[in-house]
Amino acid sequence: MSVAAPELTDVQAIVEQVWSSFLGEAEPLLPQPVPAGAPFPAEDAWSAAITVNGTDGGWSGMVTVELAEKVAFSLTAEMLGVEDVEDGDVADAVGELVNMIGGNIKSLMPGPSALSLPVVAAGRAAHSSEAVEVARFDGLWIGQPVRVSVHVTSIGEN
């Protein structure tokens, strides 16, 4: 494993593990390769981001989760065991999802680091124009797109 990035296979394993702990195995999350650099394929989306801030030379990066709106609302309803959910419920669920994925990715990386609080939005994830995507998992759940990306601000510095 590179100091600059978690291995893609590790990211996929983390996403699948967290996903199944949230939602069980009834409706699996299926890997869906998308060409590098391709935009997230959902017009309406929910997204969340969390940063890993290394200290004393530790790894620093950002983890983003992008979900088609139908995925965001359906996973929230499944998690809460209800049929009707509100935007606040979705924000909480998507924030918890990125928090769990980010914490697991943080545990793979060298050096001491801290996890930020998640930032959640109804819309697309934003990141610094200096950020470089170093690993990504694209999948489908209930036939809709899911993307988890790992970014660093400068590969040479991490």
C-alpha cells in the first residue's frame, strides 16, 4: 500500500462491509466500474465529505460519498425502519455513512490522524481544485449509482 493512498481493493472492501452493516444483505451493493474521470452519473444526488487530518507527518485526505437521491432516501428508510423520511433524516444517515467509511479508511493509513465532522449536502460533493482522486469505488444499489472517492491535496506531500 502506498503512503499516499489506500488500495482500491481496501476501499471496496470497506464500502461493502459498512454497507452490509447498515443494510444487511437483502439488497447487495454491486460494483459498477465507471471510466476514470467520469462524472457521477446521477442528476439528483446527496453527498457527504469527511477529512482525515494527519498530525506529525500522518496521512491527510478526504473521503466523499455520492448517492443518487433514491439511494439516499431508501437507505435512510431502511436504516430507520420507516417508510417516510425527511431531509434531516437523510442528512443524518448519509453523514453517518461517510463517517463510518472515513473512519475505516483512516485506520488503514499510516501515522496519527483525526477525523473531521461530516459535511452533508443535497447535491454534488465539492472538493478543493488541488485535490487529486487516488481511489474510487463505484457501485449500484437498487439499480442506482453510489460513489465513494478518496482524495489527497498533494500526493508528493503525503
